[in-house]
Amino acid sequence: MKHLKLGKPVEDRVAFDGERARYLRRQSGVSLVAFADLISKDLGVVAISHQSVANWELGRCAPPEDVARAIAKRLKVRSLRKDAP
């Protein structure tokens, strides 16, 4: 298992639409903790904390590109970039 460095300022990451991610996660009925566990398993990493996911959703920071893609895939959308059509 690998470790990820999380929590870079939004300016250093892709424009991630955390509000949309939060909406879609809630619509799917998955808790923040369960979602963090699912993304960790999808990526094969030790653990992504629910605090990291909450920070991404609230726009405090943005996930690395590979994590953003895994979140989009888990939520069954093409992209969660703010500039996506």
C-alpha cells in the first residue's frame, strides 16, 4: 500500500468541484467515513481520512488528480472539475 500526501491548497491542484461531489455522495446515501474508506480501497492506499474528504468537499483544499478521478468514478460521473462541461 502506498501513502498519499493530501491537503495542498486549492491553487496547487485541479479545480475540484467539492460541492457537487458532496451532493452526489449524499444522494448515493454513503456517509463521509464510508466514502473515505471506499476511495482508499479503490486507490489501494492505506487510508484517506474522512477529514480529508470533508475538506475537499468544503473547498478548503483539493485532492490530487488521481484521487479526484477515483472520486468521480465512484460517484459515476465523468469529471468533478469545475471547468468541466
